[in-house]
Amino acid sequence: MLLRVVDLHKRYGREEVLKGVSFFLEKGETKVIIGPSGTGKSTLLRCINRLTEPDRGRIWLEDVEITSPKVNINRIRAQIGFVFQDFNLFTHLTALDNVRLGLMRVKGMGKKEATARALQELARVGLADKAKAYPAELSGGQQQRVSIARALAMDPKLILFDEPTSALDPELIGEVLAVMEDLAKSGMTMLVVTHEMGFARSVADEIIFMEKGVILEQGPPEQIFYSPKHPRTAEFLRRITDLYGGNR
Amino acid sequence: MNLALLGGLLGLGFVLGVLIAILEVYGPKILRLCASVYTWVFRSIPEILLLLLVWFGPSQFGVQISPFFAAVLALGLRSSAYQAEIFRGALQSIPSGQTLAARALGLSRLGTIRHILLPQALRLSLAGWGNEFAVVLKDTTLAYAIGVVEVMRQARYIASRNFPLTLPAYILVALLFLAATYFGLFVIGKLEERLRIPGLEARR
């Protein structure tokens, strides 16, 4: 088991955002988390690399307990890629520098080696020609692809995607999803929060439906989309398809 | 002499200012409080008084410091408080997503400040820093009060020995300051232009 989350709790003030979430991820697996806004999906992702500290519960990455107070969290984070909704590229650095920063400053790689690796990852997301461009010169879709390259360069065991296409114009969503689909096929382990139901249906090995801080249902896409066991899952999917149209 | 003073006080002010700004924004609570008290104190005391305090203070305890050093120290401490506020504003204007992304990569808190936040903050500070430069350049004439032989004092020498030259001497000093300010702001403007990030902000 690559990632194991057990009974995770998180509270912001009086509101309990996560009320005991447990699941696991096998190596090479892609799981997609769906559910209404404000149900703790993003909080869950951020608890996994402890950008947000969980209140209770335990998380393991392979045999290392991430939630242990003794763990070197920076070393753990270097092994877990994180792709943000609004990209969060470093605005003062070129695409190339964004991708090689972690290699040089976290992994201590030499400049030459880091540059070669970064260029390789940029090429992988189709942006080899944009290495010298600054984030502000790139479209949203290109920025998100650079941020995926930034995560990939670190050779992560797992990549967390927090609504990676929600900040994008509709015509730019496809290029990002295509990169993610390729990644999933290449055997990368991925945990994706998204409202892109087409992506969930065709790429996910398993879908997790979350509402109000708990997992209501999880299973293969066929089950979730065609014969959901929980009435709330069915209702949510109906609303989503009404909103976005049936082919997504 | 004024330029040496300026260099000394700006340098001291810069180093202290950056440190204090970092403490004010990212430091633990107690240090944050200390930093706030520091900027409050050094922005409150009139410069001329600060100069006299730093100059006369140590001599009361038998420590003799040169007027030049006293002037650099007093004006530098004052400038560091103002510079700290410039850098603090810049640091706080950087979106929190930058920090999140850096930490998510595995950078430490210090690494994040050094490689992500500080480079952006210093660039954003340039315009405000140019203003501070223009202010403290003129403040160097205050060192005259504690006997530093700077340009104002020399103008006074000339005036006292040769009365008809009083006005020309002062006008000459004024012109020197005009030129120095122009040159300094020109260099800072060039720096801003060079550090401009393509696509990110409006051109001047």
C-alpha cells in the first residue's frame, strides 16, 4: 500500500471539516475524489502532506508515518507532488527555474543535471519551447502544465491534484486533462479532486464520493456513475450533469 | 563624506531592515513584538535627537566613538526602521500560494523566505526604497550637528570666512544634492527596469 489514511479529523473553529476519513491508495493507482464544494476535499489533500495539520488520525506513506511528530516533513513533502487549483507558480522565476528549483534547493542536485531534468519534464508536458517564459507570459493551461512538470521533476511517489482545472477557461481544460491522463497511464500514483466527471469516469481506477466531511461511497467508476449505492451520490451526479451537460 | 555616510547608513539600514521585516512577518510572537517596538521607537524619535543620543550616550560610559560612526549608527538605525516597514509591506503583499507551493516542494521555512519570498519582496520594495534613499540622502547633512565634516559644514566654513560667498556656497550644496538625488533615482529606476518580470506588471 502506497498511501494509507486512517480516521482523519480536522476542525476549523466550530466547524468540523473532516469527520473521520479513511482510505488507501495502491502504487500506480488513480483515485478521484468528487463531491459538493465545502465538503473537505481540499482539506483532505492538504492534510496528506501536512500543509494543513490534521487534528486526529494517522497517515502512512509506504511504511513511514507522515503524521508522526518525529518525521522530517520536508523530506516527506519532497516525495509527494502537489498541484494547486491556481497553479501557484513562482512568479519571479521562468518556467525552467520553477521546475528546477526543487531539484537544486531541496534535492541538492547540480545545476547542469537539474536543468537537463527540468527540460525533460517540460517536454513531457509539451512546453519545451516555453522554458524561458515567465508565468505571467503563459496561459492558464500552460501554467498548470508547468506546475505539473514542477511536481514531476521531484520524482514523487504520489501526486495530489487539488481541482487542477477549476481555475481554467473551458477551452484550456483539455490540455491539462490530457497531460494528467498520460501520467495516469504511465503508472503514476494520483489522488485527484475534480469536478471533471468525464475525466473521473475514464481515468479513475476508483472514485470516492465525499460529502460533509465523510466518505459516503467509493467504488469503480461504473458503480458510482451507473449504479450508485448511496442516494446522495446519485443526487450529486444528477446535479453535476444538469450543470455541466451529460458528456462530461 | 556625505556619500560615505549615505552608503554606511543605507547599508546598515538595509541589513537590519530586511531582518526586522522577516521577524515582523514570520517570526515567533515574542520576536514579532520586539520588531514592532523597534520600528515604533526608531520612527518616533526626531533624527537630530537620535544623533545626539548616540553621540553623547556612549561617552557618558567612557566609550568614545567617532562622530562619523555615531552618525552612521544613528541614521542607520532610523533608516532600518523605515526600510523594515517597506520590506514588511512587500512581504505581506506576496500571495500565500507562493509559500504553500514552496513548502509543498519540501523547502524549509527559511529556504522559502530566501528563495521565494525575499527575491520577490526586494523587487517590490524598489520604488519605496528609492523614496527612502531620497530622504536619507538629505539626512546626511544632520551629521553636521555632531561635528562630522560633511558638505554643509564645509559650506559654513566658506561662508564664515568669506561672507559674500555664503549664498553661492549654499546654492552649490543644493545643486550637489539635486545631482546626487537625480543620479541615485536614475540608477534605481534602471534597476527596476532590469528586474521587471515580463508580462507581470505595467511598464513605467
